[in-house]
Amino acid sequence: MRPRIAVAVAAGVLFVGIAVRLTAQGAPPAPPAPAGAAGQGAAAQGGRGRAGGGAPATFPAQQRQLADAAVITRGKALYEINCRACHGADLRGGDAGGPNLLRSQVALNDQHGELIYPIVRDGKQTPGQTAMPALGLPEADVVAIAEYVHSIQFTARGQGSPPAGPPVVLNLLVGDANAGKAYFATKCSACHSATGDMATIGTRIPDVMTLQNTWVGGAGGRGGRGGQPTPVTVTITPASGPKVEGRLVRVDDFIVIVALADGSTKSFRRDGDVPKVDIKDPRDAHRNLLPTYTDKDIHDVTAYLVTLK
Amino acid sequence: MTIKHVLLTMSLMLVPALMLAQGAPGTSPNEAKVVPGPSANTPGATGGLDPKDLYKPLTDSWPTYSGDLTGQRYSRLTQVNQTTVKNLSLAWIGRITSGAAAGGGGGRGIGAPQTIVGGEGTGEFGNGGAANVKGAILQVDGTLYVTSPDNVWALDARDGRELWHYFWKTKGGTHIGNRGAALWHNYLFFETPDNFLVSLDARTGQERWHVEISDFNQQYFSTMAPIVIDNHVLVGTGNDMDSPGFLQSYDPETGKRQWIFYTVPMNAGDPGLETWPSLEAARHGGGQVWIPGVFDPETRAYIFGTGNPTPGYTGVGRKGDNLYTCSLIGLNVDTGKMMWHFQTSVHDTHDWDSAQTPILVDATINGRPRKLVSTAARNGYFYTVDRVTGEHVVTSKYGSTTNWELKRRPSGEVDPNPEKEATIPGALVSPVEGGVTNWPPAAYSQDTGYFYVHEHNGFNLLYLTDPDPRGSMGLGGKTVANLGSLGDYLTAIDPKTGNIAWRHKFPGGGGGGLLATAGKVLFSGDGSGNFAAFDATNGKPLWHSRIGNISNAPQTYSVDGKQHVLVAVGDTLYAFAMY
């Protein structure tokens, strides 16, 4: 039978009483698949701070109970024959002008073909778009197609991302390795050596994107696999008394905390320039280069580094 | 009370079929059914907060999202000032607990009232997640109104004691945050992640009614703090999946919709359609309205920012400027008709929403008094425009390392460099995905004439992972690598020129929104867990308390002649005062 839970949700008026009654009548709804991690909206709405509440980021298209596998399989076959040419193999629209069904208002509001069937039956004229012809399909076939469409919508990922398609081979190595070698000799060789610390970087980090992120961000940065990050060190010169040196634990406008060689920590209240605080962050050299790179510089150096095996 | 509520809603079980036919915005132009609650017939349209009070300069209360309707977040209170701020100490701490079974919280469990439960979900989601305050807290007549997704609390502003708690059983949706409530006389309004505008009796927390404001099927989710202007309740909503953005106005008494304004062209002949390749692209073009705007009573203009165009990172299917996404818009609040617009991010391809709250500024430029509005956009650019006409006045780059500009138009907009869109081998982009700044609000001081904003100078490598010529969907089709930052600053900008007056570097990062006061003090969080006060004239730190990273923007109010400074850290409110 139809998953009535989903019907009620779509209608926007799912009451406790209904849910309990329908769940008791039929099979309990399948647990919803994750529609993207909770809090993914963080990027869209400023992820500075935790995601609130305990609810997963699920929408009706991902909460619904799918039709039987046999219906979906039949719907897929019918889709391939009747719909694919215009709406695309992945439902995201096709060369013949059919709209993307994964973000279509009709397809998202449709439950079991009741909104899709009249359009397939009668066709649809939309100004500025290729007209949808009327297709003489039986209602049961259109319902099967609708169930197939919903089964693909179900697999959409978070923040409106489409379902994962077949793997695409992407070539990130578009740079000129010789130009990268020259850049390395000019800008990097004061700290790095192609025969020393970088000698096998292309082997140690075989994934090109990871390699590029690692060197642009600086060793020990995000994505780095080169062992322990080099610590940030600090030298503190109080108004009176000896200098203190060690690993920087934290610094803000009001306090500086240093980890000493003996494993203890020491903190100093800050008041403007007192005490004097000198921080040495090995990543500063990389950070300060960030505004100077062209994208070509980056791609050239990456093309060079992959040759260091 | 809970039982009565269920019975009442059960009596409306025949509604679903009707609802589907009527639909919510995004589906059809018709408005959705207003569902009455237990307090539907309790009078409250007099007394309480007079909406005209929102026009007054901000002093003892904090009656709307930004304090007043200017967006300045500038309080006239002076008890806490540059000299006295060092004496600020803790007045009270209030911890709030979300969910149906909260039954306590701010009152520390002593005599805490029972939670009032509403909502159309089953209760399976969001019941027991930690509260997280990421929006404004209203303060009117000694009562605070606090929100977290699905939850509203009323607390005593004197000691944080809980007066009532309302919990909304959600159907799901993106629970990223809630930006606060609004008040009209004795009625309170807030939005839910599953897209209802809910009205409560502010005195008791009992529900008056709820109405669906956007279509959950289309993957809208709602976070905005409603804004009350006279007899309008303005609500926006959010969406990450290629759906049109809109702002709506509702009647505070009845919940009936007064008007809807779409931020993208929805029909043939609509203005702005020439900036899209097709109506189909425009109607899926985004431009969500998820942060409150400001209001100019003289021109009746409600001025607000819009979010990014969609698909977010793959602009191949939406060539053109994509109006009115990432734009500052002046709208007649009584009619919902656009008066003017200025696009603050042309053809955005970086998810740099421009929804942040703008700020009204009155200033003299070239000897001429001007009515202006300024905004610091997520994309690293600062703009000032004439708020009467929309005429451009200032464009300046305030993000020190921002690198995506191709050229500036004579009309003030900045054309983006297409080479800084996501590419397969990676494009080095500053700012990062989250922007130079984000939704946490900026502030303006009438003493210094400066516009204050947080500035984050990070870099991303932005990779295109879906080179499909149709473009991706939503925020898909890319991979983002965060490479580090050249620093976080508290930055003061002269809105008349766009020049930077000063920058205070946060040694350990910045964070949260800002508050300015007539005591010439700025309040801000930093990235090291400090809540701090700064000299508004030069950015010098004056006071701090290490309470943790703040999750909303600081506010101030006065009760019993005592100025309080209020801020949230997740589920805990901290109020400071002098004794």
C-alpha cells in the first residue's frame, strides 16, 4: 500500500494522532536515509558556531518511504524509454530541453504520480521552454515513473547537492612542471629542497589535490600527512625578570600562555605591549605567500612536485 | 494545556487535502491556512509593546532584532562607559534546556514552569538537542524572549528565571539556527525550521496560531527573526536547493498574508529577467531572505539583503548578473513593491550570501546632508548607497586579502573575475566560503561615525568537481580546501568614504556580532573565548571575561536603573552589570 505517512507530511498537517494511527495500521516507515549531515547549512548561513538543536537536516524527499523495488525498476525502464531524452539520464535535465526533475516543484510536491500524471497525459506548455508533449501512457505507468523519480530524489545529498553520479575523471595536473621548478628554485628553495625534505613528496602524497592543498597551506596544515606539525613558538619578555621561551598554547588580547620544556605551562597577563610577545609561526612564511600566488604559479608548482618521487 | 492543544488540532484533521491544494509559497501564490491554537481568542492587541516604540532611539529595552529599526545596534545607555567598563561583573547566568521535557532551565529547576508543546511533527526530531542561541534576545518591560530552533523561552531580565518555555515539534529540516523572535503588543512571533510562523501570547507562551510560510517539500527551512513594522510581520525563509527566495508580510492579529515579494523573476516580463538566461533559471535562482533588514520611516522603505544565487558554485546555467540575488533592496513595507536595488555581489559563484543586516547612516557628504544605508558584504566589499533613491555613493574593499575583483562599474557594482570561480585544478580565492564577515551583525556609533565589522582574511582553494555543462545543484559540484588566514580584525570603516579608520588585530581570531554604546564602548567576542569591550574610538581592549566563544551578538538593556550587557554562549546566557 501507499506510505500514507509521507502523504500526510507533504500535506503539511501531520498530527500526532494520525501518525500513531497509521503507523499502527501498516508497516512502520523505513528509517530515513541521511540526507546530508546535520549542520551542513553551516556554510550557507555562516558556520561560526555550532549547529543548533538535535534534529537531522531532513526534508520530505529524504524522509519518505519508497515504493516497492519492482515498481521502481519498472519505472526506471519506462523513464529510459519515455523521459530520458528530454529530462536526462540523471534527471537533471537533458539536451532536448526538459527541466531538471530533481529540483522541479511539481516533482518535489508530487507524492505518487497525482501531480505528474496530468502533465504526462496532457503535455505542458511553459513560455520560453520546449513544450512537453502529451504522452499516451497508462496511469499505472506514470505512477511507476513517479516512484522512480522519487527514489532518485531520495538519494540527493545535503545542501541541495544532486545524487552522486558516476565517477568523473578530473585532470588537476594542468601546470607546467618546468615553470614550477623555476618557481620553486626562486621562492621555495630557501626553506625546502627538491633533493631533501621534498625529495619524495610526489610519492608520499600521491593524491594531487591533497598534495596541492598541503603545500599551499604549508606543511602540517590541513590535509598534511607529513608527520607532526611544527609547533608555534613564543618568546615573552616581561617588564622585569628573565625572558621565557616555549611552545605557544594560546594568545589573545589579554593573556599569553606558553608550554615550557619541562612540560609545565606558564601564563602572563597582557596589557598592551607589556610583556613583549614575539611569536614564531613556521606557517607564516606560507601564509604570507597566499596573496602573492597566481593560480598558474600554484598549478605549475604542483605539476613539478608530483615529479619528485 | 498540552492535551487541550492536541484535541484542538485533531479537530482539523480534514484540512490536509485542502492544504495541498492551497500550498505554501514557492508552490502557488495562494497563502496557507492559519491554524488556531489554544490562545487564539485571548485579546492582546493593546498594551505590551507598541510597534511605534521601535521607531524610538534605543535605550532601556531591546524590542526588535537589532534593538531598533536602524540596524546600528547603538544604545544610548552610558552607565557602562570607557571609564566604568572595567567594573563590569556577572549579574546572573541562565542556562536553557530545549525539548518537550525541558521543564526547568533558566530557573535552575526551582519552580520552573512546564513546557508548552506545539507543532505538527511527531516529536521524533529535535527533542533533547542542546539549545544554541544564535540570534537576538528581546527585552521588553523586564522580560527577555530567547529562541533556539523549535524553542522559545521567556526569562526574567533581572535574574534569568524562566517564566515559560514553548517547544515546537518539528517535521525536520535544516536546524542551523534561529535568529530570534518579534513582538507586536502582547503577541510574539517566531519561525520554525519546518517553515511555520508561530504566534504566541507573550504573557503566557500559549500558542495563538501558526501558519505555513514556505514549502517544506521544496526544502525551504526558516531561521529569520521576524521584523514587526507597524501592522506588518515580515518573514523571510531559507533554501539551499535552487528555489526562489521571497519576503512576506503577515497580519499580526490574524496571520493572514498581506503580500509576498519574490527576489528573483517569477514570470515573463518581471524586472530583472534580462539578467538570467531563462525564466526556468530565474525561478530556481535562490536569493533567500534569511536575516532581518532595517526600516526608514520617512520613505516607508524596508531595506534588506538577499542571499546567493543558485546553483551556488556552478554559474554556467545562470549567466548574467542574476538580479535580485546578493542585493540590497528597498521595499515599500505597505505594498511589498520594490523601490530600488543595488547589487552587492554580481553573479556570485562562491555562496557569498549578501543577507547581512545593513545599517542606516545619516551623514553630510560634500556639504550635503544625506540619508544613507551601508553594508559590509560577505564578499569583502563595503557599500554605501542613498537609501531614498538607491543611488550608489561608496564602494570599497574592506577584506584586506579579497582577490576576486575583475573591475568596478561606474555605477559602483564590482564585476567578478571568472577565473576565481571553482576550477578543476583549483582556484585560490579570498575570502573563504563563509566570507570576510557573515550574518553576525555589524554596528555603528553615532559618536565616532564609524561602521564596525569583523574582518576574516582567509583563503580557500576551490575545486570544481562537477564539470557538467548544465551546472550542479544547490551548493554541490565543488570541493573547498581551507588554507589558512592572514588574520582576523575588528575593523572600523568611515561609511562616507569607505576608508578604514582603524583595524584591531585579534591575536587568536575573532567572532560573534557587535554592539556599540553611547559609553563609546564596543562589545565583541574573540576567537579565544573572551567576551570583550573595546574603545570605540581606536579599538583598544578595555575589559574581558572568558566565558567561551559567544554564539550571538551582544546586547544591552537597563532594568531598575542598572545597565546590563547580555550575550549567549550556546545554551547559556550571561548578563553583566556593575554593583
